[in-house]
Amino acid sequence: MNNHNGAMIRTMPDGTEKQYNPFTGTEVWHIPGRKNRPIFTGIPESAQKLVDVNMQDVCNFCPSRYLITPPEKSRVVVRDGQWVTQHQLSPVDVVKEVAEFRRIPNLFEIVSINYWKKNFQYHLSEKNRAWKESYLAVPEGRQHVLDIIDLKLRYSGLEEKEIKAIPMDQKLEMADAFFGGGHELIVPRRHYIDGAEYDSQLASSGELSAEEHYHYFRFTIEAMNEVYADNRYCRYVAVYQNWRKEAGASFDHLHTQIVGLDEWGVSLERELKLMATNRNMYNEYAANFAALNNNVICENDYAMAFVDLGHRYPTIAIYSKSVNCRPREHTPEELRGVSDLVHAVHAATGSQISGNEEWYYMPNDSIVPIPWHILIKWRVNIPAGFEGGTKIYVNPMSLSELRDKLVPRLFELRYQGRLGSLKIAEECPVKPNSLKYYHRSLE
């Protein structure tokens, strides 16, 4: 498997823990002697008191600034206890009600609509073209679109006279990115937690209720499906969350990003090739390995979470047990099971730790099954020159240290009634080969 006699983890006589990730080929060392601090969930000394702050008007993702972002593609509202999804609202209707979650285009796309137009002759679907026309037909809609286009050009460094010189038709064509682009944001309502007194009390994924988090996941998957449906050339929709600026976020307001791609990406391609040699590798190298080494932190009937080896940052993996390999194929019960464990890990982590959430699943055009799994990475260390030159990464936390930080927090949170249904640590059944994805290839 590697140059260390096939071992995924070795502990040297001095206590150095050497880890090898069989999926990515990444080599990681944990060197003992670093300070092991508990998870901090209090108020930092640097926190500022929130005085006369409008909780709905903190950043551009907040409810009072709905028209500072591009046209909203869809939203989720709660009415009479029911979670209702609405699509393609007019700018007049958008500001009439506060949404629990919003789906909006990213103002600065990673993969732009021009990429799809110039490389694939992509054009708006009939549905999205009709939406654009109806949106622009309303004076408020036309003004909103032009204001956002001008804002984007201003952010791009153009002077006012340069912006004014751009023909109207060209600006309206640029607006195609708002109505049929493939880089979108899923934005929850809160910036700070309810009742926040300090600016450190941000509303992270873990601060949502388990029910809210489930609908956050459900709405994200609906958006993924629409990106696929709108763009026949899209082979994979990447889903990720950057929490806090240290992890790559533009705003300290919770949001998930989805990006349509015409490739799977190197990491996923490597995993799919490995599957050809060992169909059960996700059980052997992930779930079973974690169980045998006491690295499982929580589990329910539909998913399991464990501290994962061979990452440059402390990482927790959440794997779906389902035979269904794509998020949209999961039943509501299976989706809730995955959501509950992801939410539990975020809640145990707390809002003070910067991190990334990354989704991996079976691509639309793949015949090789892989389980839907999600990695949560704590951005608590900065890779240095040594790592860039050797490709050996230094992780500040051993697997057991990371596990021992999370497990007590999970018990505490469950006692408080903040988590969904789950078993913790020794309570977990950890049955061998509990991931059933490989049954799909036998159908």
C-alpha cells in the first residue's frame, strides 16, 4: 500500500504517529509534545460586546440585505410548523418574508457561466430563460439585476465611467450567471445565535437544531439536483462549507457552496480507480479500521462517524451506511441519519474552530459505487515549508486526542437534548462491513 510495509498507521518508539491515507496517498505525522487543549465553547477574551446591533443586518447574507445579493433561486420558509420550499420569487416577494434558508448565485463564480458557454455552447434552459424575462419585466427586478451587475464590476476594479460605458445588452447577458449559473450558495437565516451578546457567538452548523440541520441538508440536495438538471454538461456537483474566514469564507455567516463541474476531480478519480481493485475498501480502510482502533465517535442506524487518519488537518469522517450512493437517492430516514451525525460533530466542535465540510459521493456518470461520505476538517494548523517540500504533513492532533476531545462533548450535548438520535463511543454497535454501498454493484 505504501513504503511502510502496508501499514496505515505506525507508532514510533518516541511516540510519533505516522499515518497513511489509502484513498489519497497522503502521509501525515503526529509528533508528540504539542499542547493538547480542550474544545473551547466559551466567550474568547477578544470578543466584543454586541451593542445596538441589528441581528438581521450584520453582513450581505443577512435578511435585511436580500437585494444586495443576486436574484434568489429558491428559499425555505416555515409556515404553521411546515417547511415550505418556494422557487423563483420576484424581488417584491423576496423582501416580504424572512427565509430560513436561501439559495442564491455566487457573485463571483469559480466555474463561470462563460466557461460553460464558450467550452460547451451552454445556454439557459427554457425554464430559467422564462424566469429571467419575467424578473427583468418587473421594474424592481430589472433595477435589482443592474445594481448587482454594477456592484460586481465595481468589486472587479472597474471605474464608474467604465461601468457606465458597458452597453445595456451586454450587462443583461452577464446576468445569465444569476439565472442559470452553476455556482450557488445555501444561506441560513442567522448570523449570530438567538440571544447573542458577543460577536463571537456566531450561528454555526452546530448551533442549528437537529431539525433545522436536516432541512439545511435537504434543501442543499434539492439545489444540487437542479444544477444537474439545468446543465447537461455537468458531471459532478461539488458541495462544501468553509466555516469562518480562516477556512476560506468571505463572511462569518454560515453558508454551503455548490459548484457544477465538468470533471470528477483528481481525488475522486483516484478513489474510483482503487475501487476496481477492492470493492470493499471503504469498509476495510475506513469503517472497519475505525471500529477496530476505537476511533468511532458516534453512530445511528443510517450512518457512522469516526476520527479519520491521514489528513493534514484533524478530520472527522461521516459515512452513510446506505446502499444508495448519491445524496438524492437517500430516503428521508437515511438523509436524517446522515444529517444528525454531521450536525452532532459540528455541535461538538463548536463555533470557535474554523473548518471545512466536504461531500463525496458517486458521480452521475459513474458505474462504480462509493458511499456518500462527508469530511469535517478542523483548520487549526498552517502547513509549513517542510510539508510543501516533503509532502509529509504534520497534524497537531493524534487520532486518540481528537476522539477524546469530541466524545465527552457529545455526551454533554446529548444530555442537554441538543442532538438527534445517536449512540456514542462504546455504545456504538460497529458491526463489520456496516457500509452497504458495495451491494449496489451486485444488483
